[in-house]
Amino acid sequence: MTQDSPLKPDDFPVKVENQKLRTQKDEPVAVAETPELADQVAKRLNEHAHQEEQDRWSA
């Protein structure tokens, strides 16, 4: 995944390895300053992706 590539639905849920965020295909997404920040970012990304999926089904 290049730096400018947007995340796709099949990249979720994003997982965390220490400070690194990775897709389900184990591709790097980002590196956070701390493991705690990485957890928070992954949680928010995953929640947002889940909400978008729910919105698609309810439309």
C-alpha cells in the first residue's frame, strides 16, 4: 500500500502491532507515536468502517 492509497473496506479491521497499524492483508497503514495512540487510532478507524458498512446496508 502506498502512502497515498486510501483504505478499502476489505482492509478492515485494522490491527495494531506495537505502534504500527496494519491492514488485514498485513500491509502497513501508519506508525503512531505511542502504542496507546495506535490503539486509539485503530479503534476509531474500525468503528468508522463498521458504521459505514451499517449505513450501506440500511440505505
